[in-house]
Amino acid sequence: MIKPKKSLGQNFLVDRRVISRILDAASVAPDDLIVEIGPGTGALTESLVKRAGYVLAIEADPRLVLDLQQRVATENLRILEADALALDWGSILDDAVEAWRHALAVGRAEVTSGAEQRPEPRLRIIANLPYYISTPIIQRLIAQHDRLFDMTLMLQDEVVDRIVSGPGGRQYGYLSVLVQYYCEVEKLFEVAPSAFRPAPKVQSAVIRLTLRRRMPVAVADEFKFFALVRSAFAHRRKTILNNLRTAEASLKLTVSPETALTRAGIDPRRRPETLSLDDFARLNVAL
């Protein structure tokens, strides 16, 4: 049995009931293209290759890659040894789509007759992410939002609560705004530490992020918008006015923060965690 590496934040999912719940929640179809990040010992991988058209499993630990290659050898699976934080995700997804097409063309994947006519797959992410890389991985994946269908992720419960939190919530912040702008978010269920080997010291949860095809607010320049949001949450104890004053030079404001807030109809005494997506969008236009 492979010993988990603490340096890689490895906590292997071993509870079969939790695995079944994740699979049921994901509702994997026979023509789906699944990218699994951190397959570990392959607890999910073994079931995914039976349900999906093609699976790309990305694993950083060479011991686990070798083990998976020996135990889960099927035509519709590729196991890539790589650090998910260092990948060129655009190229990786391009290659995965080509592999999916090839799998269908040669008849290796079991698909329905309707699926054979699909020009592009539903590109889906399923992952049990190490806690210390979960936020940067989510940010990298969201950058591919126009290509992804959804993401079913196992994360630290605290991170999930940050993602789903609404304005006024204690956990609401930059990550909440970023993910909710691009995704419909749904916390599915919590997972006890006992479901893993070794058991982590924190609670976990599974979340589904369904990528939006139409954003909830109109934003002309997303780079400018998220620079604003990031600056707004730089100092949570400060008012939105004081945060804007601090970031005035970096944001290259063309009007004073006071004028922008007045135009947007936002009380300058409000704290950033009370501002909704719509508030931020109006403020972005007013700057």
C-alpha cells in the first residue's frame, strides 16, 4: 500500500459510500470527457473510466502514476504525471479533446448513437484537491471557463463556504465574487475526516461549479473588474471608500473614489463584504 506524502498534501479518499455519492452527483454520461486532478490511488478513476467516454487523470506523484498505469489500464484513460499548477491548461484541454475524438472514432469508448454526433464533448473536472492548492487551481480552471461544462470538487469545508457565501456573510470575499461571476455554485454535501487515509484535521465538502454561458452582470472589461474586486477586499476592516483610496493609483482611477461611489449609488461607509456582484458591476462602470 502506497504511503501518503505529507509534502504533497495527500489524503486518499477511501470511503466507498462517499465515492458513490460523488459519482451520483456528477452524473457522468457515456460521451463525457473527464479531467480528474489528483486521482491518488484511483478510487474514483476506476469508476470514471467505466462511465465516461474518455478520462485524463493528472497526478504529480510518480509512485501513484506507476500504480495507476499498472492497475487501471484501459483505452479510454490517459494518466499524465504533472503538477496541475504548472500546466498550460489550454494545451492540455486541446489534447484531451483530440484524445476524446480519437476514442470515439476507433470505437474504444462506449457511447450512445446520439453522442457520436456531438462535435465537442462536455468537458468536466472532477477532483479531490489538496487543500493547499485548491484556490490557485480553481482560479486556473476558471480561466478556461468558455470550454468547461462543470467542476465537481472535494475541498476543505471552509473553502467551500467561502465560495458559496453571499454578500454580508463572514466568509464572503474575492473568491466568492470570482467563482459566482463565472459559475452557478452548489454545496452538495460534507465529508468527515474518517473518509480519508490519513484523516485530515479539517472537515471536507463536495461542491459543484457549473460554468455560466451568460454572466449574471454586464462587465465590459473583466480584468479591470476583478482588479477592483481584489482591491476592495484588500483590507476587510476598512470601508469601501478607504480601500478605493488606498488602491487609487494601482487602479488608475479617472475619477475620485467618492465620485465613483456616488455615481454607483453605494454608501462610502459600507464594508466590501456587503457589496453584491451587481454593486461591484455598477462601481466598475462608475470608475
